[in-house]
Amino acid sequence: MIKQVIRTPMQLAMVLNGQRKELKLSQKEAAEKVGLLPKTISVLENDPKRSKIESLFKLLSSLDIEMVLQPKKDDDKPFDAIVSNPPYSVKWLGSDDPTLINDERFAPAGVLAPKSKADFAFVLHALSYLSSKGRAAIVCFPGIFYRGGAEKKIRQYLVDNNYVETVISLAPNLFFGTTIAVNILVLSKHKTDTTTQFIDASSLFDKKTNNNELSDEHIKQIMQAFDSKENVEHFTESVEYDRIAQNDYNLSVSSYVEAKDNREVIDIDELNAELKTTVARIDRLRADIDAIVAEIDLPAGRQGGGGE
């Protein structure tokens, strides 16, 4: 029984955007309704030329960062389920704020996400809100799964503490506002073993006019693989902890799921037979050409085998 599902800033803003239209609120009034800080509200006021949708997405980035830097103290955590689609590789205070390393959300990892890439700050924020039987699904920029430095140390913390259940790679151009191929990181605090599942769903999509789309059948295929945890060649692989540790805590799906080779399979025996046939034809053609050339080279009086 799910106790509560946290609503991400993006979901919240989308709901408020609908309420704004229904209640005839201005964007500033809608922003104030969710308790945004004045600096965030100024984003909307200082960009008169920006379209509504661009303003909304700029607002979402600011709201996400504020949620990480100044979480509400009265939030009813922990949660049994969290779904989040935070902004990718945005800047944050990070090490510029000496208090953050002692924050209960970031302290266990022993390191902060880079100032220029806040991705893992959102991941650790979500993790801290999970209950002991909770699970989180977070849409992530793929670079965080293989880059070094602080991000590698945070991956090590997540893997060593057995929080990473599954990493799913998706096809490019599935999400509004970005064409990159993102990943879904599934965190869990109730895993029954120490393996991590990797799913390569990058080939599952329907090509549409402007975007790719996941069909219901694609989603069903991914969920079946996730639930069963069975290995399927070129699609899913459950990897033991030791192998990930030896691979420098790389969590990139392509490091563990071998991509299917779609190149044409060549039958060597058939190819050799074709080559022999081709060589034989070339030999015959050469013989015919040699005969023609020899006849052309004969003296004029002897051509055609005639005499005087």
C-alpha cells in the first residue's frame, strides 16, 4: 500500500498552470501560490519577451533548485514512492555553501554534486525522502552514470549501500525540450539481493513527426523486464556488485548490455562460391579478349585466313 507519492516541481507547476487558467491567475500569482521565493518570481517578470512555455520551464529549473536548497521542513516524509524529472546539469551552490556537506541528505555520500552539475543533488534529495520500503524513479542525464570525480564517489556510495535497483536507457527525443537519450535511475531501500539491473530500451520507440514516442506495448515490455529481473540478450542484464565495483562504479547501460549487431550476416561459404564463379567468368572474358587482340594483330594479308 503506497503511503504517499511526492509531487515533483515539474508536475506541481503543470497543475498550477492549469489552475492559473481556471482561476484566472497571473503567472506571478500562481508562483506565489506555491510559495516560490521572490528571486524565482522575478524570472517571470524580467523576461517579457519569453514565451509562456519557455517561462514555465525556466521557472521549473529555479523551483527545482530551491526545493533542494530550501526543502520544506513540514513535508510528510518519508515516502513509499517518488517519481522525479529534475532539470539536467544545472548549476547550484554546492561547495560554495559550507553547510550543505553537513545536510542530512548529502552528508552520507561524503561529497557534494559538482557546482556545475546538480544532477546527483536531486538524486540524493529524493533518496533521503524514501521510506525503508520505498522506491524512486528519477529521469537523469546519462553523463552522471560514467563521469569521474565527485559523481563517481556518489555512484560508489549508492552502489555500496545497495540503493541502485535498475538503470534504464531510453531512446533519444522522447521528452519535451530535449533530444538527448536520457536514463531512468530506479532507487530502492528494500532490495533482496546485491545485483543491479540494466535495461537497454533505446530501440523501443515509434517515430513521430517531431518526437519519438513510447507505445503502450513498449512500456509493457520494459515493465515486464523490470519486474522479472530475468536476463535477456541485448536487452537486460543483472550485474553483481563486484563486477560494478571493478568497473570503477560505472553505471552506464552500454557497459553491461551488449548492443545487438544489426549488420548483415555474411555466409563465407556462399561468398567463396560466388567469388569462384566470378573468377571463372573473368578468365573466360580474358581468353575471348586475347583471341580478339591476336586476330587484330595479324598482318593485313593474313586476316580472315584468306589468300591471293
